[in-house]
Amino acid sequence: MATPLIKYRDVFEASELAEFTQLLNSQGIEFITEDFDDSLGSLYGNSPMGKGTTIKIREKDFPKVDALLNAEAANLLDTVDNDYHLFSFSDEELLEIVAKPDEWSAFDYQVAKSILSSRGVTLGDEKLKQLKTERLHELAKPEEVQTFLIVTGYILACLGGFLGFFIGWHLARAKKVLPNGQRIFVYGVSDRTHGYRILFLGLTLGLFFLVRWFLLQD
């Protein structure tokens, strides 16, 4: 069975999308694109805002695409003007970019490293590897669920509402993709346990009330 294509990044500019897909095509990397519109936000508050396109690739291709984008960005360093906004950043702000490359473009990541180097702040391969590992550990931490969402899920499930089932499914099964392509559960064990309970209640009681309604029609 072929491995699924998973989200690599969201792109909001048509020009960036064209350049990105052209790069992937030139390297023979399989991908798909999916347009989205989250202008109104998400019920859970974790979706990007606005219209854009999600680019999905295979997990095994994440390191290759990262390397391609960084190599391409490094080749453009000579084109950076002195008034580029990152030149006004402090060393601490630039180090944050290097520590969180998933929040910045490959170009800004390379520019930040170049500026730091010109200021005498050297980041060797071991240090960069350490920063990457620490970032992955940080992003892998389970997200906290607001109590009202769990309580609402139980209430809706007990009332036989299928919305309770979907809340339970989200809590129990929602996953996120780390910058290295690894997919992990969004929530911790305790919250996922609540999710499975809500899911079971919502499904069981929802079917019960549905069957009961059909029987009453006879």
C-alpha cells in the first residue's frame, strides 16, 4: 500500500505556489495541492486564516524538499538588499528564526544564518541539529483541550447529538504533522480517552434515538 501524501506547508501567494510546484516537478517529487478557505477561522482555533493552497508530499520526501528549498535560498543570498527587514533584527530575534524554521521561509532562514555569521555568531552543524531536535520536541507536545469542549462533547453525546460524536472523533483521532513529516496525535492520552468516550456515547445514543424515532413512525 502506498504511503499517503501529507501536508508539507500552506502557500498563500500564487507566485510562490507556481515556483514551489515547478521545483517539485523538476525533481520528480510527487505532490498534490488542495485549495482551502478558512476566512472564518476554525471551531478549534488552529487553522490558518484566509485563502490559500495546501501542498502535500510523502513523508519520505520531507528532508529532500527541505534541502532543495534551503539550497535554492542559499543561492539567492547575494541578491539580498541591505534594507531587507531581517537586517534590523537583533541577534536574539535572528536566533529565534533559526530555531523555528517551520515558521519562516527557507530564504529568511538562510538570511538569518548569514546575518548572524557576519555578526560573529557561528552556528555549526551540531548546534543546528540540536536546535532542530529541540524544536521537534516542542512541537510534539500535546495541545491542551479547553474543558468546555470536553463538557460540551459529553452533553451533546448524552443528548444523542451526532455533533458530540464528531467532537469525540476530533479529540481521539486528530493528528498533526511535524516539520520532519512525522504524524502524531494532537492531544494527550487523557484527552484522547475522553474523546473515545464521547465518540462511543454519541454514536450509541445517536443510533438509539434514531432507531426509536423510526419505530415510532410505524
